Amino acid sequence: MASLQRIRSHGALLLIIVGLAMLAFILGDFMNSGSSFFNRSRENVGVIAGENIHITDFENAREQLTEVYKIESGRNDFDEETQANINNQVWQMMVAEHTLSAELQKAGMTVTDEELSELCIGENPHQLIRQRRAFSDQSGQFNRIALIQFLASLEQAIEDPEQAQNMRQAQTYWMYWENAVRLTYMQEKYTDLLQELLGANNLDAIEAINASATSVNTQFVNKPYFAVADSLVKVGNADLKRLYTHKKEQYKEEANRSINYIVFDIVPSEQDFEDAEKWINGLKDEFTTTDDIAGVTNSNSDILYTAQNFSASTIPAEYKDWAFQKGRKAGDVTEISFEDNTYAMARIVECGYTLPDSVQLRYTLLPDAAQFDSLQAAWKKGQFGEAQELGWLTETALPKEMAEKAFSGQKSSIFSVAYGTGLQVLQIMDKAVATPKVKLAVLSRTVTPSSKTYAALYNEAKQFVVNCTTEDKFNEAAEEKNLTVIPAYNLQKNANKVNDLKQSRPIVRWAFKAKEGAVSDVFECGEQFVVAVLDEVREDGYRTINDVEGELRAELLKDKKAELIINDLKGTCALEDAAEILGSEIQTADNITLSSYRFGAAGVEPAVVGAAVALEQNELSAPVKGQNGVYVVLATEKSTAATEPTEEEINRRIQQLGSRYSYSLPYQLIQLVEEKADVTDNRANFY
């Protein structure tokens, strides 16, 4: 009981202790459970229309488009520019999809499954499908049968691992283009809707017709602004501030960086050239006498020996005259040559024979090799079924085994090449005229920087960094070593490279993390080592008045010169008087209408065009402030169409205006939708 009493007497204190403990427990639990939320937020590559785009979703889309690029290009490796294009294309598609989906939902519009099916596999598929080479015939024209066969193949059950991988790649390819069609059609439906609302009407057409109906012939004099000395006008700080405030929104900018950098070219040393020359001289005897020319060449040379049959048109140009010289025989070898940093010599492996340059083939695929005999019999009877014409193909355009059979076989003969559990069956329909051929082995070595040279150049660049810890020291050291300092201005956070430097995206990432004045470590950018200094840091906001002072001052000088010229012309009543005051010759500009783009020889002067058309015949204008100078204009002759435009003319002008809108309006609408959406691009944090 005593213990209970003590607890009661300290009840208030215990409540505080228990309360703090519970608070700590709750906060701890919140922080633990919330850590996954905060971590996930850091994994977002951006926000589009209020929706987070997680890195996993972006990567999946990027991998999908990469597979499409592989199929479309027939390549598996891409340079940094192509990879950057893939990144940007994925992001733009995500922005378009998220923003357009929201807009279509507001408008009560959608792309139905039936619409999508018709667009993809209907009688007249969307142009995105029609333009795919995978669904084209040999003439490059869209072939709907090829499309249907492709889609049917996606449903096949395949056990062979390699073929299964190809199947997955094909499925990815189709899913991408199906989604691209859906997205493109969304854009088309949305812009079509708005074009109906914003397109040209009768009033627009009549206004456009009237703009061309009145024309005027003129005489004019002018004084260009450059003819007035800058010293005659004064631009003060107050003027600059006033104009800057008026135009400030035009100077809004995203975060950017400006850097300066120097390069150390990674080039071979004299020792590298000596080593390469010694290498080829050391192999000369073996290359000349060996019976295993393929083994010696392929284990040493930069150019592999593939037993290709070269003709006079396909052999490397430097060996053409030598290899096809009369009396040439197998085993003949050239002298060692040196050109474009490459040591090389060639040996004839075989010559004195002829083969066609190309063959014409017909092709089909048999899923079951047992069907070959029956197919062969059918083809011999002229029954070709689903056979496809492959057209004329060169040796290098075919796989090696197929090329060997195609070029050695007789015209009209049929042969097969294994394809998984099935066969690729081909018929030689025709062969080009046989021409002389040679087989050529080339022992080649291009001189490149050795590891020792690479290390020496890297150490030189690294030493530069060690000695240059500030921007001033950077500039001083560059001058001492006679190294050119190259500027790179206005780098955006998602810039893929710096100027023309290869693989320089890491420099951009560094620039957005470093402090102003910082000197970078050594970057390897292709065949160059690069050291940079962060010259200027600009965050999201507005360019300062100092940044745009030159632009503002030029505009103010023009305005003040215009005031000066106009003041000199006060009281002028005749064009001849204005010409004398301005020291200008009288010029002419005829057939000026409100739709005119230029004002005679004066060039693009919209204000002068408008003033001229507004004049009555024989009326002299007041001084007009133009883009390039001040003008005084006399209307010497004015005419206006006497009849009202016909309905046919109005309809024709509506079509013309509509056609003009159709080019620019869709782009402007989509751009506006994206600008209005809440888009935050954080890709720079990941790539």
C-alpha cells in the first residue's frame, strides 16, 4: 500500500514521463515507417501534373525504347548522343501522356480499345505502323500481311531460349508502337477538337481578304539609327532600370552553370609509333610464309580475315590496283605502308576466280524441317505459297552459311539453313554476271596510346589539378602551359554534354554540385582529359540587370535616337524637305498591303507598312519609328477592291487560314498544355 501511495504522490511526474515515452515511441515508429516514404520520394525522376514519376517506371520505359532502337537500327550498342535521345524521348512521351490524359478526361474523351485496334491492325493502320520497316516489303511499301504474320508469331509457344528472347524483344517492340499510336491519336483527337473551336471563320477570312484588298504605292525617306552617333544620346541608370522592370518576365531563366575548361589530348607518343612499327616488322616474315593465314591474321591484326570475296568495287581502295594487277598470284604480299596512323600490309590468299556480285533470292520459313521435301517439290512445280521475294542481295548482306550456299549454288536451285527446330528455305532465282574476285588478308595496326602513354597524360592533367585550387590559379597555370581555356556558357542541368566534348555528361553533374570557383578533378571525355573550373552559378530566377545591360542599352539607344530624329523632322510638310533634313534619297515601295511582309528595300518594317496603308492618296505621314530607323512616307497612289468578296473567295481563304493554323496550332496547344502542367524534371539527379 505504501508503494501505491508513493506512486499516487508522484502521479503528475509519472504522467509526464509516460507521455514522453509514448511520444518518443510514436515519433520513432513514424520515422521508421516514414523513411520508406522519404526514400521513395528521393527515387522520383520528376513530377508531371502532380504525379510522381518513379525511377523504376522511367527505367522500364527507357529499356523498352532501347529495345525498339535495337530492332529499328539493327545495332546493340549506342553512342552517348543516341542514349541521351532515348532518355529525352522517354521523358517527353511521359510528359505528353500524363498531361494529355488529364485534358482528355476533362473533355470527356478517350481512346477506346476498338479505336486502338483499328489504328494498329485495321485496313488502314496509323502512319506510325505503316512506316515501320518490319512491316514493309522489299520495295519499302507497307505490307499488311507482314504485319499480321508478325502479330501471329507473337502468340507462338517457343522453347528454344534464344528464340524465346527474340520473341520477348518482338513483343516489347509491338507494345511500344501500340502505345505510341495510342498517345499520338490522343494528341490528334485533342488538337482536332480545339481546332474546331479555334479555326478560321468568315470574319477571319473577310479580314484577311480586306488586308490584301487595299494597296498603296509610296515614296519614302528614312534615316537609319546607326547613322546617329551614340554620343548624341544619353542612356542613364534610371532608364535601364525602368526598361528592365518592364521586360523582366522575358529574362526568366532556369538554373544553369557556366564553366571554363582545358583539354589534354590523349594521343600516341613517339614510343607508341616505334612500338607499332617494330610489331609489324616482327610479324612480316610469318605473315608472308604461314599456311595458317586466318590464325596469324585474326590473332594479331586489327582487321579480321573472314575469307570475303572482294571484287574491284568492294576491295579497300588502297589495294585495288595491286590486287587485280595482271599476273597477281596467291601468296603475293605488299610492302608495309603507313597512312592515317596505321601500319599495314596485305597478302593475297586466293585469286584468279570469278563469282557474281549479287544473287536474287526467294524465301520462306518452315517451323518443321520434315516439311522440306514437300515444299521443295511444290516450288519446283512453281507453287510458291507464302514465299517472300528478298530481291538482290550481296554476299555481306547475308549470314555466312547462307551466303556460301547462295553464291556457290546454281540458278533455280533450292537450299536450306537451319533455324531452331525449323528451316529457312531459299531459292536462287537469278545471279549477277560473274566478275573477278580475290580473297585478301590484311595485317594492320593503328597506333593508339599505350597504357604508359595514357598514364603519363593522366598524371600531367592530375598534376594540373593539384596545383590549381582556385579559379585564378587555374587561369594562371593554363597561361603558363600555353593551354587554351575554353568557355561553356548556360549549361542546363539536363544537358547531355559540354560543347562538343564526348562523354561529358559527368562534367555537367559536377557543375551542379560544386561551388562557384571550384576546380574539378580530371574527367575522361573520349580521347581527351578535361579539367574544368566553375565560373558562374545561376539558380532558378531572373537574369540580373547587369547580365542584360547590353541588350537594354541597345534598345534604349534606338528609342532615344528615334526621338532625336523625329524631333528634327518637326514641322516638315513635304517629302523633299524631310529628305534634305535626313540627308536621304527618296525611294519607292509599291503594292504595299497590310499582309505585306516587307516594306520595299527597307526590309521588314511592320509599323511602316501599317502607317503607309492607313494614308490617303497624296497624304504625307508623320515620322514613323521603325525597327531599323525613322521613316517619312508619301502615298502616291492608293487603290481598294471595289467589290465585296464572294462566298467562294471567303471559303477559299478559310481553307488557306485553316491550313496555316494546322501546322502551328497542334504544336502550340500541346506546348501550352505541358507548360500549364506542374512538371518538375529531376533526371539530372540520376543520369
